[in-house]
Amino acid sequence: MEKFSRSQRVAAITKNLVENPNKIINLNYFAEILSAAKSSISEDIVIVRDVLERLDAGAVETISGASGGVRFVCKISESDREDFAVKLCSVLEDKCRIIPGNFIYMTDIMYNPEIVHKAGVILASKFSELELDYVVTIETKGVPLAYEVARMLGVQLIIVRRDSRVTEGPTVSINYVSGSSKRIQSMSLSKKSMKKGSKCIFIDDFLKAGGTALGIIDLLTEFESELLGIGVLVDSIEKKKKLIDNYVSIIQYKGISDEGFAILAPSVHQK
């Protein structure tokens, strides 16, 4: 079998851990693919853990027991989070992004892999200590962000539909009241998509008054499941009163200035 140097083993271990966040990988696996003793692998993992922690690039946790091993948990420093939020605010404050109706054009942001990945890491790090089964989102522009959060947490993504579809099979549908427009809307989820008693978080791109999030809570109740947290990219604070209060956000939207610019700031809401 081919032998690998320590630096090569460290590189391989790092790649495996980072590409499989929150997944427990047994030391025997590394010992087998790298043709090394478990004692050597353990020493390599100490090096990986130390470097990642010093760079604030994540944490490597050791899981004891027969089925134990190590896993990578995403983390990000507050300074990096703040820097990302400031830069994102700067991009979104461009006057050219204001479209009729005083909306901000964000489609390119939500489909930018670099931005979505960084935002996903920030939100995932806020929920990394929770025991979750699913990340839930609604079929909007927030799907890529929710997918990235689910990937970083190592759980499945569930997309709630605005209406039922034949290809989804039997569904559970509910009506809810939009928090911003006060209109009655509907959402549905396939009965096969989620097991009962699941623990979930809800991820979205934009939070106005929280009507959609409240609808998600009601929908999960039909599955005898629980919502443990809510994360959004942009939190609109134009409406002072929210229908929910347990959420985290990356930036705040304060409205449109008299000059026609969007007013944004790094979020301080981390309830």
C-alpha cells in the first residue's frame, strides 16, 4: 500500500472533515485509506484541530464510544461575521438595486455561491449545537441559502410548497395570514417528506413581520414536530412588531432613504 507523509495525511483528513460537516467519521476509516496506525491518525487530527481553531475556521470534535470518531463543526469568528455583513450591506445599498414598489433586487445575491456559502456558515454556526433532523424553508429565493445551511449542519433540507403538487403525493396544507400584507395564504408539505417528532430550524432570505415563519410553526405542528430556531439573511425592521421573536439575522433593512438608497446595517438581533 502507498504510504503518505504526515503533511499529506493532514491535508487528506482536513479535506474529508470539511467536506462532510457534522458527520462522524471513524478513525478506522482514515487509518485504512491512509495506510497509517490509529495512533498516527490521532496525532494528525490534533494538528488539524489546532490549525482550524487558530484560524477560527471551525472545530473538530471527538466523539467517544464504539461508533465514535471525529467530526467537523462549522464556526466563524465575530469579526469575520461582522466584516461579511458590512460588505453585504455595501453591495445592497447600491441605488440601482431599488425597483418599483421600493423593493431591493436580491436575486443575484441569493444565487451567488460565494455569498451564499459565507451566509450559510454564519447561520449554521448559530445552530450547530442543536440536535436537528431537518432545515425547512419555503419555495422562494431563500432555497440556496437554506440548502447551504443544511449542508453545513449535515441534515436534510425540506422545501415547503406554496401549493400542493401531484408529484408530491398526499400533502398536509394549512392557511396562514401574511404578517406584512395581512392576506390569507397557503403552504403545503408532502406527508412523506418528514418523520413525526422531528426537530427543525427555518431558514429564509428576508423576514418582514414573521407571518411565514409562524405558518411554518403551525405546519410543523401537523407533523407533531418542533421548530427550534429561525435564521434569515435580511431582517426588515420597518415593522417594529414581529409575530415571532426567536430568530437570528445577518443584516437589518431599515427602509429607503429620501435619496432613494436602501438603509442597511449589520444585524444586532441575535435572540
